[in-house]
Amino acid sequence: MLNKNLVSISAVGKYVPEEVLTNKDLEKMVDTNDEWITKRTGIKERHISEKNEPTSTLATKAIENLFEEYNISPDEIDALVLATISPDMFFPSTAAVTLDNLKIKHAFGFDISAACSGFIYALKTGESFIKSGMAKKVLVVGADEMSTISDYTNRNTCVLFGDGAGAVLLEESKTDNGIIDTILHTDGSGKDLLYMLGGGSLNPSTHETVDKKMHYIYQDGRPVYKFAVKYMTQVSKDILKKHNFTSKDVSLFIPHQANKRIIEAVGKRLKLDPENVFINIDKYGNTTAATIPLGIYDAMQEKRLIKYDLLLLGAFGGGFTWGSSLIRWGI
Ligand code: UT7
């Protein structure tokens, strides 16, 4: 039976690896400096996973944190939708490994690849399973270990990224709070500006692909920056307009954290008060699919996100992919 009620986020969890890599540490590794990184990106430090701590471990720990803080039993879970571009391996999916780590046998799970917009894509997917009646409780996770695909001899990219995971639980809302709407976009012509070329069916791994460092991220930063500002602003305006809201109605905007300057530029274009724009890039760098759920968790901790707030999420990333969600917060 189709469910017409709203779907809401009823629990959140987070995990970041213990090891911290500061800008000062990076100064010893590549030709960079704290001032450049801070001024151009807003990043001060990022968390880096251990060798025996793959993406599924980060996802598992974020979910365990959610279970513990909200007293949820693994038995309640019907599905896991996990967004990542740094999976443990091509297959099985990181979702499958994560479910096994959690000893969940009765649920289904799979990965979503939409880079920095992955969490918003996964959120919409999880919501749709509940609305279709196929699942009652769905875990949605954004988890990435960007350190495993970053070249720590290339200052253009290695200073930008970090590792982490955030998890939310979705279920049918019993109130008027919940996910109001989500808009998603994809434009594959962005593939030439932000990519990892090696290891797939286009360039299967060989000594040559490794020698050419094709197993690392490549980004042409300046044009990506411009697209990020333009499209994150546009999709945010579109979703607000569609539901007869203005930026004055927005209690908190949690955007993807790729660059503090991008976030501030989008906030300005949306005419949002800087107090209503959430930024935590200084602590984590760009954790790709994990930035938004980490932002949600931290915003709640800091009491900047409270029940009945109108929450706007926005993301832009590889593909290109971009999107926005509008949520009446219910926790
Ligand atoms: O999350 C997915 C989507 N991604 C994004 O949204 C990221 C979008 N792009 C950006 O955030 C920015 O373009 C970057 C942070 C990647 C780069 O900032 P920028 O202000 O666009 O710098 P740039 O790439 O134009 O480089 C300016 C200068 C260059 O030197 P020259 O050519 O002017 O002499 C770079 O070589 O800064 C140099 N540079 C660095 N210097 C010190 C680049 N990286 C570094 C570094 N330390 N780490």
C-alpha cells in the first residue's frame, strides 16, 4: 500500500577515525602551507583512517553510534542505502559488508555512487522505499575514505579531503515533520573535470595505470568551483520556490563541505544569514558522501538544529551530480 505520510529522520549517528592530519602535518609532505589551505578552503584538519579500517568499518561505527544513542535494535532495520565513492572493493557492496559487520541478515542493502551528492541521492532512495511500502525503517549512510584515493604527493588534491561516516534512520513520520521534498540532477559532461580514471572497465588496473597514478582523484578545481556555486544556489532556490518558502524561512542550511568559500558564496546568493549556514569543513575537510550527515550530527550537538526547524540540504559533486532536500526537522 502506498504511504502518503511524510518520511522523517528519527535518529542520527557519526564516526570519524581517530587520527588527525593537520595543515602543519601536510606542510611536511607537500609544498603547501597552513595559510594557503585555510584561506583558500577553510580546512584546518581532517581525519584519516587506519590501514585496517576500510569504509565499511566507518559506516558500521556510525550506525553503531546511532543504535546506541537512540536505543535502536538491529532487528528493526529493513534496508541500508550507503552512499560512497571509496567502497571497500567493487563487490560485494560496502552496504553488504556493513550489514554483515552488524550481524543484520534480514535486511537488504546496496551502495549508491553519486560522489559528493551521494547522501542526498541515498536519502531520496531510502524515502522512496518507505513511501512505496517496501520498507518501514531504512538506514541511510554517507561514508567515504578519501585518503585511500588521494595522492599525498599532489598538493592540488591531498589537502582537500578526509575520511568519515554519518548515518540517519528513516521511518514514517507520525507528525507533520519530515522530508518535504528532494530535487536531484545529473550532468555527465562534468566527467572531464572531476574523476578517478583507473581501476574500472575503462582502464582496468595494470602496472601502467598505477604508474600513471590513475587510481587517484583528479580535479580541475576552478571550473568545478564555479559550477558548484551556480548549481547549489539554483537547486536550493528551486526547492524553496516550489514549496512557497523564501530563504527567510530557512532555519539552517547544511551544504556539502568542499570549500568554505563555495559555502559562503552560496549562502550569500541565497541571502541567508551566515548564522543559518552550517560549516564544519575546518574539522573534517571534504569527506564526500559523509559531509552532510556529519553536518546534521554536529548541528544537533551544537543545538543549531532543533525540532520544527526548516532544514535545507544542498550538495554538488562528481558526475556532475547535485541536489537539494527540504526537511521539517523532527528530532
Ligand atoms: O566536492 C566535490 C566538488 N569539488 C569542489 O567543489 C571543489 C571546487 N574547487 C575548489 O574548491 C578550489 O578550486 C580549490 C580549493 C581546489 C583550489 O583553489 P583555487 O583558489 O581555485 O586555486 P587554484 O587551483 O586556482 O590554484 C591557485 C594557486 C596555483 O598556483 P599558481 O598557478 O597561481 O602559481 C596552484 O598551484 O595555488 C596553487 N596551489 C597551492 N598552493 C599551496 C594549489 N594547491 C595548493 C596548495 N598549497 N595545497
